[in-house]
Amino acid sequence: MEAFIFVLVLNINPLFDDFKYIGHFKSCDIAMQWVKDNHPKVPKEARCLFEEYIYLPEGYRKRVVDIHDACKLRRDCNDS
């Protein structure tokens, strides 16, 4: 089983330091591609951090973001 140890946090309001937890990813490359695909036009600051070096509040619910196919990550899958 692969580990999801990279945590993505996103701040869509650059005037405030208000990062929101997005989820756990297999790699920072996949996490940043997720940001590009899901928030393409929103001004943002994203950080991908190694899980053991950040504070996650007690009781948070871990959200694993797993993208199985590379075409799904790029959103160019051919349905045929």
C-alpha cells in the first residue's frame, strides 16, 4: 500500500493567512496538479508539506486524494 504523506493546504485569499486543509496526496506533484485542475483561475497560495512536519488539529478527518489514472489527473481521458 502506498503512503499518502504529503499534505496540501490552500489559501484562496492572498490578503489573509487562512490556509485550508485539502487532503493527503502521494506526492507534491500530484497535489499541485490537483490545485491547477480544480482551482485554475482563483488567486491562491498552495503549500505541500510532509505530514510529520506540520500541525494538524486534533480530531481532523484525514482526506486521502487518490488519482488512479494519469489521464484523470490531467483530465484528458477519452471515454471511448
